[in-house]
Amino acid sequence: MEIVDKAEISRVSILPYHSIGKHKYPKRVMIYSNDLFRTSTQDRLDIIKKIFDKKGKDYNSGGAKYNTRYTHQI
């Protein structure tokens, strides 16, 4: 991924998209589209992590319940 090479960042947080708030869209007269928002599979997240590993980029995954001590450092 070219964008990974060009990114001048120190760390990336890999967070899976979820559909927990999906029910709120009709209340706000918004359209929820599965074409735009798809939940991530574990396989897809693993592929993304491997890309960052190959590029030597630092990342963490899991979201708010994890803190930086679980950060993956190459």
C-alpha cells in the first residue's frame, strides 16, 4: 500500500468498523448504506496488520479497551 509508505506518522490504531449505532440513522433522517459501511472480518484486520508489519510501521489494535502498552513495535 503506497499510502502506508508515504504516511509520516508514528503510530496507527487499527479499529474495526461496527454497526452498533445503525439503528440511529432513521431517527436522524439519515440513510445507512451497507455498501459504504461494512463490518470488518478478523481476516481483513489480520491482512491490514501484516501490511503494517511488512512496512515496519508501529500500530495498535482493539480500540479504547486497550492501552498503548499493547502497542505492536517492530
